[in-house]
Amino acid sequence: MKKYLLIPVISLFIGSCGTADQKAELEKLKKQKSEIEAKILVLEEEIAKSDTSKAEKNTDVRTMALVPSIFKAYIEIQGKVDADENVSLSTSIPGTVTKISTKVGQEVTKGQVLAETDASALNQQMNDLQVNLDLAKQVLEKQSNLWAQKIGTEIQYLQAKTTKESLEKKMAALQEQLRMTKIVSPIDGTVDAVNIKIGQMVAPGLPAINVINFANLKVKADVSESYAARVKTGNDVIVLFPDLKDTVVSKISYAARAINPLTRTFNVEVNLSNNSSYHPNMVAKIKINDYQSAKPEIIVPIKYIQKGTNESFVFIAENNKVVKRIVKINREYNGLAEVTEGLKENDLLITDGFDLVNEGDNILINK
């Protein structure tokens, strides 16, 4: 019976010992947890300090000193070379070419005969008419002498006079027809093309010979009517000839005021110097200066200007730190912007590295 009583007592003792060990283990783990948390906190502080040190390192950038200058904007259009005196000549009456008195490249003068068509029939008529005209003149002269002496009748005198005047008019008409068989240059210039051959039939309206005065070349172009208020006679222009790799600085010699109702454009012209390199119908690119600042302004490449929600800004270097400047832009052209507010002369605009820095960052300026 005593043995059976000892069993519960021993079990209770063992149970009480197990509970005490678990509590001790729990206390030990809590202590370890506190120590680990303390170490974590220390490490986090050290890492934070390390990151701050890294953020404070200088960022390498390049800068550009800003210098005010006159800002110019241009309208770019395409035109072509033309000649004021560029004529295509043809015969006035049908006929066969009997003579060509010129060749391509020859300099000719106003009134010079360049070619002729067959005028043999006209010449024969004129020869016959000349005989009759000479006779009519003699008859009139005799009748005049007789009438002065009161011999003969007035009718005879008037008939002789009428016959002579009628023949003179016919001769004048034949002479005009003879003139029309000749192709005559109406200008001083250079023969640019001869499109006829001896023995060839020609007719009015068919191009026979081209003559161009290369001393009066100009560039012509059509400008949209939206620029009518800004493009005037006297505007500065830059004319580029892509094929010649040549550039001419000039002014608009003429700007039309009438708007073409079909194309909604108006014509402008730029006079060219007498240069043998220029040819009619040659393509030319025209840059018309339609805006120029009234005074020197700060000009900044557009790629360095950043856009905010309601503002534009750039980064400036001051005392090796990044400073944000709000800017006001007036006009933009060809990758440049005219800045009228926010910047001043000798400000150091951050160029290389502008997209890697923020306001207040430390920077190292590379030369």
C-alpha cells in the first residue's frame, strides 16, 4: 500500500522540476532576444551613417558659363533660283529654218538676229512691189509738177498720190512679215538652249531658242500666310545651296502683299550676285530671320531645361552645390531657348550630369 502512495508524489516532483526548467529557458531566450535587437539597432544606425556618407559624396559635373547674346529665330522654307530675264523664243509665223546665227553659251545682245526662216517668197513679192512703188513715185512727182503749173486735173494728182501711198503701206506690211521670219533676242544675255535645226519646220509657240540674263538671278519662294505679319521686305535671310555647299547672307528684296487664294501663300524674292555657279531652277533653302531679341539675352540649350508641373527650371552650380533656378522662356529655335528671367551673366549652368543631381547636392566641377 505504501508503494502505491509514493508514485503520485514522485510524479508531482518531476512535473514541478520540468516547469522550472522551461521558465529558465524562456528567460534565457528573452535575454538573447533583447541582446539581438540591440545589435540590430546598432547595425541599422551604422548602415544609416554609411548611406548618409555616400549621399554626401561629391557628384562630378561639367558647367557652362552663361553669356548674354542676341537671340535670332528663323523660318525655313524651300525655294528655287530664277531669272527675271529668262525668255523662250519662237518664230512668229510658220516656216522652214534656213539660218541659225548663234550657239549654246554665246553672249547675245538685245535686237540681235539669232535664226531665220525661209523668206524667199516674201523677198520676191517685195522686189515686185518695189518696181511698182518706184513707178508710182515717178508718176506722182510728174503729176505734182503739172498740177503746180495748173496743167491736168486734181483727180489725176490725187490718184497718183493714192497709188503711191497704197504701195508704201503694202511694202511696210511685207517688211513686217519679213521681220517675223527672224528670231530676235529681246534681251542681253546668254543662249541657254537651241532647239531647232536648219531645214526643220517651226511654228509659233514652239520653243526654238532660250536666252537667259544671268546677271539678274534671284531666289524665289512661297511663304505661308501665317507669317505675313513677320516677313517683310528687308528681313535678313540666309540662303543655302545644298548642291553647291554654298551659303549667301542677304536680305529679302521683295515680299508680296497679295495672298494666293489657292495655296494661301505669298511670294518672296532674294537677289543674288552675278555668280556663274548659280543656275535657274536650282534648289535653295531659305532661312528668313523673323525674330530678333531687342537686347542680349541668356541663351540656354533646350536639353538642359527641365519641366516641372507648372514651371521650367535649370540647375546652377554655386559654391560646389546644386541650386535650382526657375526660368521664363520667351522663344525657342534650333535647340536653343531665349531665357528672359531666372538667369544672369556668368551663372554656371550644369550641363554634363544635370540629370544625376538634385537641388542641394554637393558637386565637383570638372574643367
